[in-house]
Amino acid sequence: MSQNSEPAPSVLYVVGTPIGHLGDLSPRAESLLAKASIIACEDTRYSGKLLKRIEAKGHRISFHKHNFRSRIPKLINLLEEGKSIAIISDAGLPGICDPGQELVAEARKNNHQVICIPGPCAATTALVSSGLPSSQFCFEGFLPPKGKHRRKRLKSIALEERTTIIYESPHRLIQLLKELHELCDECRPIQVAKELTKVHEEQIGHNLKLVLQHFLDNKPQGEFTLVLGGYKNNSEPLTDKKQLKSELNKLIRDGLSPTEAAKKLAEEIGESKRVLYSLIHEENKVSNND
Ligand code: SAM
């Protein structure tokens, strides 16, 4: 489809907008937003600045995490009436930790065409800037703020062999780094991308120990995306795996959590706590499959 025929009637456009640098709005996104009949914005006031700059004329409708359910039928009706709709979030790609996915699903269910006008995304921008393996990766978005669901996700991240990308707010960053430091080897590679595409863009690396220390010394301010290297079981083969497992089980029976047991035994015998922790996990997997 040529750019001149966009926007087409009854099409939903998912439009990527900058994550900082306004120059990152693509000419195609700018042209589409300038002409779309309806623009669904996560925050109409916030996006108002961008839309005013490009002289967008379309009617603006707020579409955020508190009202998206009631807005979806209205937007589908507008598509049915032949309107072209662009959806944007405050930054980056709609649908990536921002509203959008449910609207796209509903539009598809109703046989409307959906076209993405690609643009910046903090996750992929951080990944390719990190230097960590990028041919296979996981995106975790924001972790649950607390409780057992958070713990479960953290444990699975600790054993994930692919590079993992995590979003985090500045006031929770140190807590997250502490938890990762506790569950992973402290030499595990990590790059924290700060303020991507902005004036104070910075990369903080190279491993969990150094990065945690950096943020204990420098209060986190700005926007952050973490890129954590995958788990590698490259330790020497354990000669007496069975004995270690039995020591770990004993500590757990005595009331320690698996993490505490791995930590305690690691300190006693000078083995990596990550390796010991994965032994417990291995054990559990075997017993769950029994
Ligand atoms: N839809 C967005 C995208 O495509 O990346 C993500 C929105 S999510 C609500 C916001 C989170 O993305 C922030 O808390 C931060 O973790 C990450 N983020 C957004 N902009 C960033 C930037 N310029 N630098 C680093 N991380 C950023």
C-alpha cells in the first residue's frame, strides 16, 4: 500500500511513537497521524503536544488501562462506520506494556484490517544496545510488584537460558537488582539502559554485582530497561551431586527456603549458590514428573 493512500477507511493503525527523542517519529507515522479520522490516545493531554506539532486533525479519544474495556465497542463501531483509527500510547509501541492488544484482538475478531506502523520500543532498543545475545530472548515486561507471583517469576528468570528484558520503575530498581543478585550468580552479565534516546542516555553494566553497587551509590532517576544475560551452567561437574542434594534437602527440612539453603551451603563449601539452587530445582523437576 502506498503511503499516499493511508489512512484507509475501516483500518486500525497501531502507531509507534518516540520513547524520548522526538526525531524518532517516522515520516510514515507522522503522515498517518496527521490524517487519521480518530486517534485513540493513552493520555490525550500528553499526546496532545506531539499531535499539535504535526497538526493532526483527527478526533482524539482517551484509551487507557482504566477505560479500554468500555472504549473497545465504541471504537469497533467507528471502524464499522468507515473511520480510520490510529492508536498510540504515551511512548513506544502500543500493546507493549501499554494499552492496545485487546483492541487489536477485537478488531481482528470483527474482520477489520490492522496495520502496525512500527516505531521505537524500549525493550528492543535496550536489547540491541546491550551487546548481550539477541538471537533468542524473553521479554518479561514489569514483574508483579510483590508476593509469590513475583518470586516465581524471579526464580524462572534466574534459570532462563535466553537473554531476558525487564522493565522497571526507578523507585523499584534497587529492590529488583537485589533480588536478582540473591538468586543469580553475581557475575551474571547485565546491562541497564537508562533514558534511551534521550540526552542523558547511559548504559550501566557489566554484571549484577557492579550494577547493584552502581545504583546503591547513585540514586536511580529516569527510565530504565534491564537486559539480563542468560543462565549458563558452565560450572565444573559436581563430583558428589547426590551428597549435595541430600545436604540441601536436610537444610530445607530444617526450615530454610530453597534460596536460603543454597546460600548457606554455598558459603560453607565454596560452591556457587546458583549451581546449588539449580540442583534443588532439578530435584523438584524430577519429583514433579514422577
Ligand atoms: N510501550 C513502551 C515501549 O514500547 O517500550 C513501554 C511502555 S512501559 C509503560 C514504560 C517502561 O518502558 C518504563 O518504565 C521503562 O522500563 C521502559 N522505558 C520506556 N522508555 C524508556 C527509555 N527511554 N529508556 C529506558 N527505558 C524506557
